[in-house]
Amino acid sequence: MSNKKEKHDYHHGGIFGENTEIYFSALSGIFLTIGFVIAQFTELEPGYSLAGYIISYFFGGYFAFIETVDKLKQAGFEIDFLMLVAAIGAAYLDKWAEGALLLFLFSLGHALEHYAL
């Protein structure tokens, strides 16, 4: 049982204490929404919506990145790595909104899993 807990322990704490992961997920969703609204409903230059998506990437991918680095140091491999690769691939294909949505949903799932436990 303890091995399973270690494998799925995504809580890292942070500036918001125990709730940092859920706040980061919420911030990811907020900036995703801002980027989307700017892209779809305003005449602003695309750089403004891109900025929203990049900030969303940061908040949505922060804990996945930490987990990936920790697992790679242990020669391990988890889904966090695949999600980051998928988000980077979306950015490479100029599909920033899709990558930001992926990271938002993934981070929200992790945060809710932690809350449920």
C-alpha cells in the first residue's frame, strides 16, 4: 500500500499550502479562458491570447513537470511525462489552446484526486 501512495502522491505544497495544486489548476483554467476569449471575441493581436495560453501552460504543467523530473531522476516513467510531451506537441503544431486545455484538465484531475484522498 505504501508503494501505491508514493506512486500517486502529487501533492507538493507551495505558496498556498495544501491547496496550492488546486489553485494552480484554477489559475490554469482562468488563463485558458482569458486566452480563448481574447482569441475568439476580440480584435486584439494573437500575441495576447498566446500569452494567456502560455501562462495557462505554466500553472497547468507545473506539478506534472515536477513529477516528471522526479521520476526521470529515478529512471521512472509516468503519465505526467506523456501529458507534457502532448502539450509541447500541441504548441509545436500551433494548437496552444488545445495544449493548455489538456494541461488544465490533467492538473484538475490530479488536484481533485488529492482532495478526494
